[in-house]
Amino acid sequence: MKTLLLAALLAAAVAGPAPAHAAVVDRVAAVVNNEVITLSEVYDLGADFIDARGEGEGPDGPGRREAEIEVLDALIQRALIGQEITRLDLAVTRDELEQTIDDVARQNDMDRDQLKIEVERSGYTWSAYREEMEENLRQMKFSQVIIRPRVQVTEDEVRDLYNRRIKGMSGSGGDRVVQGILLPWSSPDSPEARAELAMVAQSIVERSSETPWRELVAEHPESPYHSSAGDMGTYAAGELVAQIDAVVFSAEVGAVASPVALDGGLLIIRVASEEAGAMPTVDDVRADLEAELADQKMEREIEIWYTQARRRATVDVKLETE
């Protein structure tokens, strides 16, 4: 959606200025209620996006032109929002801008001068950075003052989303009861000995579908887990070393996984069972659910507002006809 594109382009401009691009031959791209948008503005905001979409094409390639139109559409939306903010006298104040810049510097463990140095080192001018920061604030103020009051999140919606999330979580995320047979290397440096042990391990895996696990364990007293009937313990995700953890938490319960090669030998793993993880209550995650629903609704409301505002406005897009 165009609102997501605009947000992404603004965020990229503020958070990580892009290096300079080849200059474009400037011309009028669109006129929005007598406000002119130039092609250079299109590239100032979306050069990386346009270049990526038009990679391998000439300057008039279809992918590049389509990307130019998308960025221009985002700029038209930005212009209409700016005009509405001006009409309602909701412009960003100097104090708001300065406070935001100070906050950005502080969040990055810098003072204002250090932030300016880093911005300019990235190839972005300080004045352009301030302008994009101000535009970002304008978009936020528009969303908070004009769009947010239109959005209401109901209890039924919260519980519906919660139930869908819980349904997706059921049967996952619990601790796993792990069993194993470790076959030690007899001669770690001998390819023949390693190949022979691999055949033994593969035989255990193949026989596991019809031979009880305890019998398989009993056949291998050399395994350090022999005395515990193969039990290794109960583990949550992340508690085992990465190589074993990946197997344990991807294996089906009751199945014997392919052997894992370790420094000490070959480990055959079986997940005996899974203990259900504690599910959060709706109140535990209410704030996150409400925020997610509100964001979704705000995105739709911005689209509705933009469609209506553009219908009322005089918008002459010249880029499509040139």
C-alpha cells in the first residue's frame, strides 16, 4: 500500500541516509492544488527503491517508470497531508523538531554535534536530514490527530485475534523430553571407522519404527545414557547446544531423528514427549493485540482518507504522460 511505502521511505531517509545518486534531468512530475512536485523530489525520496525495481533496464524501462509512479503517488499523499495539516494549523513546531533530534542523538549515545557529523559523513546534508525529520513528525501528527480518533478497537476484536494467536501457538513452544543413544568414536581420525559407526547409527534409526526404544538403548551399553534407559532430560528451546537444539525442536514427537555428528561420537536423538508451554492470558498480551489491531485499522483509515482527499483535490500527474 502507498501509506506503507511512504512510511518506509521516510523511515529510511531519517534513520539511514542513502549515498548520492546520479543527478536526474529535473521536470515537473505532478501538481497538487498548485503545489509542484518535481522529478528530483521523487528521486530524493525513493532513489534506492526505484533503482532496485529498474535494475537491468534503461532509463525508460517499465520497472523504473512504475517505481517512479509509486514514489510519486506517495509524495502526492504527503503533499495532501501537509496541506491538511496547514489548514488545521497543526504544523510541527521548532521546539518539537529540536526535541526529536535531541532524542535521536541521545538514543544513539551522541550529542547534537556528533549526530550532525555522522549524518554528513553518510552523504546527507544536515538541512535535508532536518527536513525529513520534520516530515516524519508531520506524518505522525497527522496520524495521531486526524486518523487515530477514527479508530476504535473492540473487546470482541481483541479476543478474536487472541484466539487466533493461541490456536497458532498450541502444540508448540513447550519443553521436550529428550532421549538419546551416543555411539562414541572408536577411531575419530579413521574414515573407515567413522563410516562403520555411521552404518550402525543408521541401522538404529531404521529399526526404531518397529523395535521398542528401550531395546535399542539396551543394545548399546557404550552409550553414556544406557543406565538411564536413554533419557537425557527435559529441555526448553535454547537450553541445548545449537546443533542438538535444532534437531530436538524440529523432530516429530516419538520419532528418531537422523544421527548428529559430535566431537564425542554420533548422537541418535528421540523426542519422547512434549510438555505444553504456558499460554499467556488475553490480559497478558492485551496491549500488543490492541496496538496491532489499531495499526491495521489506521492503515485502512489513511487509505480511505487519501482516496477521498485526492478525489476532492486538483491533481495533475505529468509523469505518466511524458
